[in-house]
Amino acid sequence: MVLLSVLSMQVQAWGNSNSGGDDSVFGNTFVRDWLSDSKSLSFKVDGCVWGYVDDSEEVGCLEDESEDGTTNWYMMANCRRPQVAFSVYASNSGSTSCSSSNFVESFVTTSGVSEFIYYLQTYDGNFNYNGDDSYGFDNLPNCESTNYGYLGLDCASDGSFAINYYNDEYCVSRTGKTYNQMKYLNKMMKNYESCNGAYSYGDDTDYSLVHQLVYYSEPCTSTDYSVCKDSAGFTERSSSSGKAKGSSKSWSVNRATGGHKSWVTKLKYSVGSLFLLASFIMFTGILFTNRRRRRAMMMRKYRQAKKKKKRDRARRESDGQKSRSSSKRRSTSRSRDKGGVLT
């Protein structure tokens, strides 16, 4: 029961705008007071972006299942098609200029270009679409197989719309060739790239236009698409996040470099460094001392060997002399013996 109560409280805090909580802490806040509190709103189209869709099956992407194999999973999970990015401006005056001071938020559609144009035609009395276009706004190809290959609506490099060729049946891989530059569609969108009044206070028709556009769209920032602008709430959260990261990094660096070390820790490091230095000096001294000792021992052994060699030579010479003296005496004795016999 406790767990259910906690979950119920979390759901109410997330989805119920009357919960009393501050929904601005979430990235995509559901509470936008400026929609009802502002006396006038304006919007302008920022361009074409390759955005996510809310119904992947309807626009020709893989269905939400794995029958096609896990190798194609990324195609169904990241189904994208050309979407319209637009910015909304609000103020408490009779008319709202599209200046930075009046900017509230940027959005990107999720239902496609055709739906965006449909709401313009339905709720904007100034809507004008040239019927000479070979493709009506309600017949824009998302991804179709034709005699010319796979065709689908795409975003050009300048943010305009075009129908391009694709290599695959899900229109994920582009060939780089253009089939139709959609000049009538781009001309109509060009009119909305300037500031357009969306509604005046009490005008239900234009009021519904803004609500329809916002309701079927998602907030976007410059991080998502370069043409989107950052709202004040996003900038504030980013700034706070950056400060927190900077503070955390500074704290980590201070800890790593000893910025918060006490005098006891410093003393330990000093004593340890002294012991390390003393150990190095002792090792060096022992190394040189042993070297001198080994050298002295080698010299002594050399001298001893040299003396022994001299003694052995002298002994051999003495023995030789004795041997020669004994031989001489024996020969003299034999000569005397022979002389006595002759006599």
C-alpha cells in the first residue's frame, strides 16, 4: 500500500498541473502559462529538421515489432521524417514582435509537414497555398516506391523542403539526388519565416491555432537542432548544471592536489618524503662502499697471487740449484773412484 501511494503521488506530480509542484524542473514541462496568460502570441517557422515521428507505421517506417529482425531495430526505434521547427513569442501587449525579449520556446512537430500545413489552413485566415504545385500539402510522400525509385520528403541543406531519392524502402539511406525542389511549398513556408501574429486576446480561432501547433509538437533546443533556440528555463538549468559540474570539478581537483589537507597530513607527507630521501642516500652510500670494498679485495687477491707466484718461482729455482749441486758432487765422486782403480 505504501508503494502504491508513493507511485500515485509521483504520477500526480508529473501529470497533474494542479498538484502545486514546480513542473519547470522537468525538461518538457506540461504547464505553459504563457499560452493563456499572454495577451498576444506570435510565431515563425525556423526551417525543416529531420525529427522523430509519433506514428512510425503511418509514415512508412518499420512497425513497432521485431518481425524484421534485430538488425533493422534501429530503423523502427529511430523513425525520422522531415518536421517543421518553429518558435513562439509572447507578450502582454496588443501585438508581439519576434524579438529575443518576447521569445518563450522553440518546438518541432511530430506529426509531419502535412499536419502542420493543415492546421495553418484550418486556423489561419491568411493561409495561401498555390494549387499549381504537382504535390498538394496533403499528398506529400513520406516514403513511396515509384517507377523512379524510392521517393520521400526530405530537408535540404538550407532548411528548405524537397523530395529526394532513397536507396531503401524505409527511406533511411539517401542517394543524394533530388526529384522535386518543392518551390511552391517552400514559397508558402517562406511567408511564415517572418513574424506572424498567432492570436489576439479573446480571439478563439487564432487561439486554437497556437494550441494545436504546440500540442502536436515537442520542445527543442539548440542541442537538438541548430535552428531551435534555447528557452530561458533551459538556459537557467544549463547554467546551474554547468556551475555544479565546475564546483564538483574544482572540489575534486582540490582534493587531488591537497587543497583541503590538514597540517597533520602535510606533516605525514613531509616526514615520508624525508625518509624516502634518506633511504635513497643510504642505498647510494652502500652501493659505492661495496664497490670500493670489492675493488680492495680484488687488489689484495691480486697481490697475494703475485707473491705466491714469486715464491713458487724462487722455490723452483732453489730446488734446481740443489739438484745441480748434488749431480756435481756425484760426478766428482765417481771420477775419484775411477782414478784409484787405475793406480
